[in-house]
Amino acid sequence: MSLRVEYADATDLGWRQKQEDRAHCVVGDDHTYLAIYDGHGSDKFAEHCKAHLHAHIMQTSAWREGDPGKALADGFRKEDEELVGVTTDGHEGGTTASAVIIQGHRLYAANVGDSRIVLGERVGSGEGGLSTEGNQGRETGVQALEEDADWRAWRLTREHVPNDPVEVR
């Protein structure tokens, strides 16, 4: 069985005068990297993540040792350290970062900020609606459209927000 990866991104300028968000995809020989950066207050932070986060992940010892999950965490830490420099350069703002690495038949996900990752799984022909079955009681924000849905949504991460009781701890 082979894994088929389909992806797309879309942005909405909304009320802003300038797009602050970025999407990034790298299809490598041994992995696929997909990421969304939701810029807050400036596009500099999301642009920095787009330019550097994937490379930081690939340069970790964890990646060389075959541990993509730890490589994501280490890469995120390195990027966070560098973003402090963007702030001290006089730019105000920040960004969320949501990224996945698909390697073989495994998917590794990481996020920071008030964004989350939802995986869509085709369970039928793809012409029906969406189902939240399989979320094990976790809210995805995706409502079931039909009882006999052809797609299922899986929440892979949760958003990190200051008023979340888990985050307060």
C-alpha cells in the first residue's frame, strides 16, 4: 500500500492591507514537509519561518539519527531563538507555526500558537460529506455534513492559547 499525499493552501487577506501568512511545502527524496505560518502584526516572522524552519529541522542531530518527532521540536526551538533577533531588529509581531513531516507511512506533527492541524482522510469515493467519527471525542471544528460521509477529519494538534487551563499550568 502506498501513501498518497494531497495538499493545498489558501489565504484570505480579510481586513488586513498586507498578507502576513505563509505556506511552505518541500517534497524531498525521503520526506514531505508541509507548514503554515499565521503571521501576527507583521509578515517578517512568518517569512522568516518559511525561509528557515525546514532547514533547522533537517540540520538537527535528531533528523540524522532518524527521529523526525524530536527533529521537529529541536527545529522549532532553534527558529524561536532566531525570531528573537527579528524582534530586536525593530519588528513587532509574531507568528504561529504548524508543520507536518511525512516520512514513509508515518506523519509527525508539531505546532505552536493558536493554530491547529487537521488531517482529512478519504474513507469513500470522496463525493460525500465530512465526518468527525474517529476523533475520540476531540473537537475538530469540522462538522459532519452527511451521515454516510466519504471523508473523516482527524485533529492532530491543538491550539495553544493563554486562557486554556492546560496552558496555564
